Amino acid sequence: MSLAHRLYAGEVSYDFIGRRKFWATGSGIVILVGLLSLFLRGFNLGIDFKGGDAFQFSAGTHSVADTQRVLANNGVNNSVVQAIGQNQIRVQTPPLPQNPGNDQVTKVATALAKEFNLPVDRLNPQSVGASWGSQITNKAIEGLVIFLIAVMGYISIRFTGKMAVAAMVALIHDVVITAGIYSLVGFEVTPSTVIALLTILGFSLYDTVVVFDKVRENTDSIGPRSTRTYTQAANLAVNQTLMRSINTSLIALLPVAALLFVGAGLLGAGTLKDLALAQFVGLAAGAYSSIFIATPLLALLKEREPEMGDLRKRVAFLRAKELKDSGAATRSRGGGRTATATAVLDRPQAERPAGSNRAAYPAVADQDMADPDQIDADRIDADPIDPAPPRVPGAPMVRHDPRGRRPKPGARNQRSSRRR
């Protein structure tokens, strides 16, 4: 039997929700480090967000160091020079003056063209204003706010309000971790980075909704007489969807990892690393949060409800009673048949064998609906009495002891002796 089937059937289970403090502590440390990097170091904004001038041309036999030397000789500092594509070099500089008497853009382009033996028009000079980057940022924030409101409304209608809150917390968790790691690594923030951040929101939400759907399925039948708490049912749902979450995440991460480590790392495709890093970190964080953040938070919110609190006390009482009776049965002599109080609690009144003594099956239906702290354990027989066995014609009558004790071998029945 495969591990996935055993997880789904509940034969193998890991207490994800029970260790929620451990998961929350780990996430908190990562988020704290990321926030410190954001406040102290900030983002390495690209030319689209801070403005500047760009040149891209064929490198020929020259290197990045040659390009940096030419820029320094012409008074251009704080420039970014990258080797991209097939023997191409991309230069990004701060905004250069283009006054009639001081056209720095033309001066730098002429110097680069002379160094690389290229026509000036082959350098593809471009000037980008910072206002264009700010417009992209504002549009992205507006889209994010609209997206979050729509998602909150959908999950609240489709599931519950507490599920919507847990999903939003997991979503913010993924975005903050992705932004913090991006700041730590120091990759340049480009429009591709913004697109990647918006993309991972959808994946994180998808994985969370898959788990929540199973949680709802497992908890729909929970009521005052249930023998499983909301936390236990939610933890079972996480175990049942664990293999699906792992498989989905791996399938999504493998091509993104190829872009990041092979494309950008080995092949030097620098224009891909900003997109690949944000997606890789975001997908991994989304898979993590749906299991270790969203569902434990949902269980914590639900367990605060009075009904779930009463159910938790009742289940704890039944489990303690079962353990107590199990110990009593182990200590009994002869290994005789001993029923537990749980069996009595779980046996409906309609299941009493016909003709059995009503006193042998105590009516505990009213007890288990009450507060478990108020239940009198003495009213629950640890050894419920079996009904008297049917009499075989011609066999001597054996008195059925209401306490379940059988007559000793060789002992005569008192009623039979009186009749004689």
C-alpha cells in the first residue's frame, strides 16, 4: 500500500497543526530577516523605476571590464553593466544630462561606439523617466488591492469568513518572504519582478483552496456528538492532501528552477533571473504556507468558538475514560470480555438486543450531550452486562446474574433446587 493511500486513509498521520508554534516561529524568523533587509538595504531598483539611460550593443572581443573603463573615463559612475544573450552587453546609467551644451548621452554613446568599432545607432540608446516606473508600481498596487478584495469575498461566500482570513494571512506571508529574500539577494527589481509577484499570488491561493476544500469536507459532519475535534479533522485533511500539494509544487518548481539555476546561473541569461527568483521563492513559500500556516491558523480560529470548545472537552473526556477502562480490562483476570465506556457511549439505544434488560444499557445519550466536566463517571458502567443467552430446549435453566458473573463449575442453580 502506497504512502499516499495510507495518508489519505488516516493510517499514517503527522500532527501538522499540533506543531503550529514551531512552524510560526520559523516563518517569523524568515520574515523578520527579510523586513530588516527591506528597511536597512531596500530594493535594487531597475532603470524602469528610478529612471536613467540604457545602451545595448554587441560586445565583439571586448569584455564587461572594457565597458566599465570607458564609462569611468567619461565621468559616468554608478552604472550597471551586464553580459546578456549571445555576446551582448547592456549598460544602465543614472539619468544623464541632455542639454544643448552638455549632451552627456551623445558623448557616452560616441565613446562606446569608438571603443567597440560600432556605428552610434547600433548602441540602441534609450532614456527612461522615473515616472514610468512609478506608474507601473501604482498600477500593480491597485491590482493587488482589487485582487485581495475579490479573493476575500469569494472565499467568504464559497467557504467561511475564517477561511478567508487564514488565506489572506498566508498570502501576505508569501509576498513578504519573497520580497525580503529578493532584497537580501540584491537582484534588480524590474517589471518582470512585479509580474512574478502577482503570479505567485494565484498559485498560493490555489494550493490553499485545495486544502480548505478538504477541510470543509471533513468538518461538515462535526456536531455536539462527534468523536473528533475540528483540529483533528483539519489535520487529517492536511495529511490527505499532502502528496497532492507536494506533487503540484514540484511540477511547478522544476521549470522555474531550470530558468534560475541553468538559464541565469550557467548560461548567463541575466534578463531571466529577476523573474525566475521571484517565482521560485514565491512558489515554495505558497506550498509551505498552505500546509503550515493557513490550516493551523484556521484551526486556531475555529477552536475559539464555544461549540468547538465544548466538543474538544467532550472528546478529551471520552478519550480519558477509554484509557481508564482499557487499563482496567488489562488488569482483569482471565482475559474475559470487558467492554469499555466508549462502547456504551457509542451504542445507540436502538441497538439494544431484543429482550435485554434495559438496566444493562445505561442511557448515556443525555449525558454525552452535556458538559463533560459535569458527567458522573459512576453512572457509566465499565462492564455493561450482556443480555441473557437464549435457552436451549432440554438444557437446565441457568440463572443470569445481573452483574455478569457466571456460576462456578458444579454449582447447582438455586431456583432448580427449590423446585425439587
